[in-house]
Amino acid sequence: MEGAWDLLLLSVKVWFSIIGGLIVLPAMCGVSLGVTGLYIKILVKILEWATLRIQRGQKDQPTLQLQPSSGKLENDSSWPKSLAGGDFTLCDAFYFCKKGIESIVDDQVTQRFTSEELVSWNLLTRTNNNFHYISVRVTIIWGLGVAIRYCVLAPLRITLAFIGLSWLVIGTTLVGLLPNSRAKSWLSDRVHLTCYRICARALSATIHYHNKWPRKGGICVANHTSPIDIVILANDGCYAMIGQVHGGLMGVLQRSMQRSCPHIWFERSEMKDRHAVARRLRDHIADKNKLPVLIFPEGTCINNTSVMMFKKGSFEVGGTIYPVAIKYDPQFGDAFWNSAKYNMVSYLLRMMTSWAIVCNVWYLPPMTRQEGEDAVHFANRVKSAIAHQGGLVDLSWDGGLKREKVKEMYKEEQQKMYSNMITDI
């Protein structure tokens, strides 16, 4: 029995020694050993091979040819013929029914709150099609992938996440005991950078940064896909966070971070007071020595295919806006957090059992409000710049529709449009 405990203790020591020497220590120094890059290259080759095998297997399977019917519903004209002739008949209602069904099936809002569709299968289980039954070879590769992701990568990543969060709590608590000085600010930055770099390793993140990170002051705004957006951005530089005070583990992290760095946390009652939020935010950006404030103006997570309406609050306080565009590669893992389907723990476990997180980050030129420009138009201008750079669809819809019902004003607009189509003839 003692021999078994000694073997277990030795295994744990070796495990943490390997993690500390090959992952944690290089992360603290901001150095990469190139292991993740090599892993991504091998993964790309495997996925390309699997895609070819799946395509070959699908070609060999018989497909059912559908013959189009000759009914009147095939007519895809944009205007009912009877309406164009000036007479309204009962069959013209089919035109409006067709448009309504099309809006439900392929609208521009609800599809942004589900995972992005993949061009080809990435050997993960996030699909409704049983691609791994295409051939024996694909089945074997898929099975090996499951074993590697759950038995090797998941324990390694969970260990790294634990080390990173523990480092954040302990490091910021100790730095918080020091008096305010440049040395304290420098140590706080080191602690935060080390924590986020370790957490990035816990996701096997490969991040490509373009242009330079804004060093001090101002407001940094970015499109929002996932809670790990913070890890992705803070892996390159430190930010001041703004948000609501939480309890539990999140509350512990917030309180420890606040001791070493001036973040902006609000109570729930204060969050409803827009003037109080704007005042604290304005006071923060007025100090040029403080870190830029990181804000996600969409207010909710979008599936990284588009950018939805930016809330105008962060654009009313003045100061310089630093836009940032984030684009994830869905081939290696789905970074989108569907909060209606997964809680935080389930989502993080999905991330840690994915192949990797690969993304591009673009730092756009600073932007300021033009003379005579209101906050809404300024927010839309920044949103358009982010969407254009990231190759995302620029939408004017409110991301709040993810949880709220459609406003009556939108319904009335559609009703008026259809009414005018009939009465104006």
C-alpha cells in the first residue's frame, strides 16, 4: 500500500514538474517553445485528411434526387401578381405567409445566437451528422481524438487553469499590500499578464495580434463572443475591467484584482444608474496613467459571425476609443458561449476538450467623436470599422433580443409596410 502511495506521489511530482518547467515558466517569461504551433500544424493536416475522406465517402453514398413540383408556389417573384394587377384575392395571402416563414427560418437575429455552421467536420462531436461512420479510418481517428482530448488535454488544461487562477488570487493579494507606486503598478501588470498567459495555455490558444496594443488611457471596445475574450486580449496587455459585482468564485477574483489594480466594479443597484456608471468611467479615463478600460458594447455574446448594435453608454463619456476586432477560427473549436444552453462550468469544459482556440486580433486606429456627431452615430461608426476589419456582418439589431421579446415598434413597422403595399396600389 505504501508503495502505491509513493508511486502516486512521484507521478504527481513529475506531472507538476513537467507543467511548471515546460508551460508555466515559459508563460511567465512570455516565451513560446513552439509546441502549440507544431500541434496546430499537425492538427490542420489531420483535419484536411478527414475532410477528403468524408467528401469521398459522401460521393459513394446514393443520394435521392428531388424533382421540383410545378405548383404556383415556385414563383419567387418579389410581388404578388394579383396585387400588381390591382385586385386582391385570397391566394395573395400566401405571399405574406411565405415572407413570414422565410423570416422565421433564416432571420438575421436568432441565427447569431447559435453556433456557427462549419464548412467541414472538425472531428468534434458538435454536429448532428454521424460523419465518423463514413469510413473505418475516420472512425479510428475520431476515437483517438476523443481519447486524447478527454484523457490527456483536458487534465492538462484543467491543471493549468487552476494554476493560473491561483496565481491571480495570490499574486494580486500580495501586490495589493504594497503602497501605491510605479513598482506596484509594474508588479500588478506582471501578475495579470502571467495569469492570462497561463490561462491561454490552458486553452491551447494560438493568437495572432495585428498592430500595437493601446498602452494607457482611453476606452477599448471589442466585439463579444465569449468570456475568454478577456483572456485573449489581456494575454497581450493589461486592461481595467468594468462590470457588476458577483459572488462565489467570480467575486473572489474580482476582489483580489481590485486590490492591485483600479478596476471598476458596480453593485446591482448602481448598474441601473447610468449617470453613476458614466461618472466613474469618466473619472477613470481622465487619468492618463491608468489602464485602458475594456468594454464589450454589444452587452451579450454573439457567435462571431457578425457585430450587433453597440450600446451608446460607453461612447457618451468622451475620450479616445480604441476599437479591437476579434475573429475566431471555428475549425478548431467553438468559442461562442450560448448562455441559454450551457452554464459557465459546462462551457469551460467544452473549451478544454476542444482541439484548440485559434484567433486573430486587430488593433484598429484610435477613434474620437467628430464635431456634431452624437453617441449613436459614433457607436455605429466604430462598430462598422470592427465588422469590416474582422470580416463580420454589420447588423443594426440589438443583441438584447437574445433574451427579450421583439419590441412593438418593430412589429408595427412591418405591419405598416404590408399595409402600404396593398393600399397604395
